[in-house]
Amino acid sequence: MQVKTMMKSTQEQAVAAWIDHLNQLRINGLIEKLAQQDMNLTEALAMLQKIRDFVSYPQNILGNNTTKHGEIAENVQVYISNARNVIEGLKPEYTFEGVGRLAPEDYLKNGAPVQSKFYSSDIGNRTFDAICAHLKDYPDFMKNGGTYDIPKDQYEHIVDILNKKSSLLSRSEATLVKRIREWEQETGASFTEKVNPTVANYADVQVGKVNETVNKEEASIRNKDQEIRDKAYKNSRPTINEGVKATAASAAIEGSMVFCLKVAEKLKAGKKITEFTEEDWKDVGITTAKGTGTGALRGSVIYGMTNFTATPAAVASALVTAAVGTVSQAYKYRTGQIGEEDFLINSQVLTLEVAISAVSSILGQVAIPIPVLGAVIGNTVGSFLHGIAKDNCDKEEQRIIDGYNKSIATLTQYLDERYKHLVALLNEEFKKFSSIVEYAFDEDVNMAFAASIQLAKYTGVDEKISFEVRRISMISL
């Protein structure tokens, strides 16, 4: 095999292997994301289960049936918030770790203390009273980075009335606004800076409602999980931009290879680069342009076939090479440069060589699972072996191989016919056996008895044993 041909074949399969590697990286990225999302979903659901476990033992919850919602609200805030973070691949923000059950804070958010206040109130005034009372007992709470969490619906209502014009406020609303503004002046902090809404409304954390709240949250978590998976799949799909890049890279690689081979061909003919004429460079340019076009075609076809059909990259590259080569031979035939026989032979040889190149590349990737390198080595080895066999096997050796193939085909045909004959015999014997068995279990005792004797003989039971069985059977009858 010519070195030039082998180099070109190797370069073609290298391009195919490179595009295949890019595709595999994208697929591997999707698999990793989905595997990680499986873990995220498991962890998020485990967070919600902690709430269910907590409320399933109401006797362990502080307070009576009208006040237990306070501690329930803490668990809802911590575990639902964490579940929402975890499902998106973020770290949990809330924790009970390191917090005493009767400590100034109820839980920590990113290491900072948080006190939860859940009181029944139309406009949130009772909840605000609780905040003021807590800050009076622990005056350094906000100075040490502490904040307060209150029911989402109450928080939204308070913020709404804080933003209202004073002329539109009711008397109770105006009173609450005045108290909050005085509180802001005393503490030096704005209400929205130190007070935050929880994930749940006041009613959502009540003893008889919390399980429904968790169930709704689980449905929301699962919907979010599916959205993330759909987005990951969408992002992993082949794109026009990536296809354009693969086409451009393939064109550049193949164009460069053709350029180098053409220049090397002229150098080998005895010319120095400084001696190249305008015609020489024109010849190099035209050849390079053709190679670049073929490379672009190869890149686009490989990218398309490997992503939208179940075609290996090596095979896709071989198809391009075979197609381009066959078209070239057809052109030569039409223009009278070669005859019909040469056209057929050249096309067959070309197809055989690219097939060997493709198979060798695939085997190389299996044996050497290193991106691109396995395909290059496999193609090189396969091309060498094919070249050696083609160049060194004479007609006599080919005749021997053909004879061996014919003998194998004859033997295969004989065995196939013999197999069919034996199967037919087995089917006939099985029909006889099934018929005897059917009569042996007939409702007619006499017929069943006679058939049983036939069944015993058919299955090879000794005559002496068969006679004894018949004698015992007659006695019993």
C-alpha cells in the first residue's frame, strides 16, 4: 500500500474519530448530569420526608394543638427550603445543627441565626409583637446577624401596607405602619432587611394541613426535577453551530493534508519550493481546494450521520470516501479515460479499502479506548495488513483461499439440509408421543389402560415390568 494512501486514510479516520469524540463528550456530559440529578431528587425527597417523620409524632412537638404549628413551621422552612436548593444542585442553606431547642434562634441560615415567628393575625400585628418581644429579651440578636422569619402571606401584607399611601390605610394598618417605622428608627435597620418571608403561609403549617403542604411541595419538586432533566437533554442535543465547527475543522485538516501531500509530491519529483512555477502553485491550490471541499463534506456528513442516524463515525467517513472516489471514477469513465471494466474494478477496490479502513478504526477504538488514537492505530494496522496481503498474495494463493471458501460453503449447505431432515424426524416422533399420551389419560378406562401399555413400550419400559404393572392394574380393577 502506498504511504500517501495510508496517510490519507489515517487522516480521514482521525477526523471521524475526533468528531465522534466530541459527540461522546456531549453524551457523557448528559449522562453525568442525569446521574447527578438522580442524587439531587433522592436528597430533596429525603428532606421532605423529614417533615413527614416529624409531624407523625405530634406528642413530641412543643405546645398544644393550637400552638404546635410554631415548631412545625420551623421544620417546613428548613427542609422545604433545602429541598428546593438541592433539586437545583445547590447546597442546603438551613440547618438545626448546633441550635438548642430553646435557644434564641430556631435554626441557622448560612451560619446566621434565625428566629421564626408564626402567630395568627389578620394584618401581621401579633407576629410583629412577637418580634418586638423577642428582641427585647435578646437585644443583641440582630446585632449578631440574626433575622426573623414570618409567614409568607403576613409578610407580603405588611410590605404592601408599608408601600401604601397613608390616606389609603385603615386605622389598624396605620397603627402597625407607625410601630414598624418607630422600630426601624430604634434598631437602625429596615423591616425588609431583618424580616423575611418563609416558604409557607400561616395556614400551611397547621397540624391538619401540613401533610397536604408537603405533598404539594413534593409535586412541585418533581416538576422542577423534570424541567432540569429536559433542559439538560435539550442542551446536549447536536446543534448547527457545533456542526459548522466540525465541518470547518474537518475542511481545514483535510485541506492541510492534501496541501502537504501535493507539495511533497512535487519535492519528491526533484523540484525545490523556490523553483515552483505559477502552474505548480496553481496545481497545489486547486488540489488543496478540492481536498478542503471534501473535508467539509466529510465533517458535515459525519456529524449528521453520527448524531441523527445509528451510524458509527468510522463508517460515515468511509461512506464519504467511497462516494467521492466512485464519483471520480464515474467521471473518468464518462470522459473516456477508463473503460467499463476498469471502472468496476477501481470502484470495487476503493470500496474494499475504505471498508477495511472503517472496520480497522472501529476495532482499534475497542482495543485502544483512547479518543482518536485508537482509531488512528487501528486504521494504520488494518491498512498495512490489507496492503501486505494485496501486494504479496499471488493467484495460486488466492485460488487456494477461494477453494477453501467453496468447501466451507458446500459443508454449510450439507449441514443445513441435514439439520432440516433431523428436525422433521423429531417433529414426527413428537406427534406420535403426544397422541399416545393423550389416549393414556382418556376418560375411558379400557382405552387408557391399552394406551398406557403402548406408552410404556414407546418409552422403552422393560416387558417384565410392563407385564407386572398390567397384572396389578387388573387386580385393582
